[in-house]
Amino acid sequence: MTRQRRILLGLLAASAALAALGSFAFVQADRLRTAGEQVAFLRKQYVKLQPDPQTEQSGLQDRIQELKRAETAELARYYDAGEMDLYRFGGMVNALLARHRISVQRVRTVTEAAPPVLELSARGTSSSFMAFLSDVSASPRYWTIPYLHIQSPSGDGTVTCELQIGYLVHENTK
């Protein structure tokens, strides 16, 4: 490559870098302008939404009651300390897996994890695992799956799944 070509390629690279930098700066300036407009809009809305002192107290009480109901509903999804143990939970999980025709090949309790979990190796169809995971997600209580690994070694729709599954406990701090 000649010296002249190297210089031309260097100039081309520098102009491309300069164009990219300019484009980046333009995008950032546009984001900044948009954010400024949003802040101005929100400030106007804030002034409009200042509470009326006469209705503020009743609205505040309604909001407090609404938040208490939401907290009660949220806490109901957790298990209380001592309400569930890993072995009873394992029985529930095993029954759910069996209902979806998933065979458990290996089970191990992992108590040093926080929260404690069951480590499972299971085998079934991909649709049965999807139904199982859907049921876990729809559970009225909080279940957690911190690890999930699915393999389909045979390619016939049968999958092997390694997973850790546990439940969340609410420690009563009141």
C-alpha cells in the first residue's frame, strides 16, 4: 500500500469517526431537549395537581386504606415463617410435576441457599414443562426458580430439565 493510500485511508477513517461522533452528539442533544420539555410539562402538571386542603385529608385516608389492602394482599402471597418446610414443599412440587407427567430423576435439598431450594432433575415433554412453569407462575404463593436449564438431547420433543425451585418466606418484623 502506498503512502498516499494510507493517508487517504486515515483521512477517511477520521472523517467517519467525526461523523459518528457528530451523530452521537446530535442524538444526545435531542434527548436532552426532550428531557427538558418533559420536566417543564411535569412542573406544570405538579402545579395543577396541588391538593385542595379541604379534600386532602379524606383522600389521604382513602389512599392509606388502599395501601393497607395492597400490603395485606401482597403479604398473603408469602409463606409465614414455620408455615412451610422444604420437605412438604417438595411433596407439592412432586405432585405438580406428576400432574404434568414429568418424571423426577433426582432431587436434592439445598439448605445453604437463601432461600432454601430443591434441586431437581426431571424429564418430560416440552409442553409439559411449559404447563408446569405456567402453573408455578400462576401460584397464589410466591415460588422462586433461581436456576433453570433445559436440554433436548434426543430432538423428539422430550426434554431434560435441571432446576432449583423454592418458596419465599415473609419474616414478620412488626
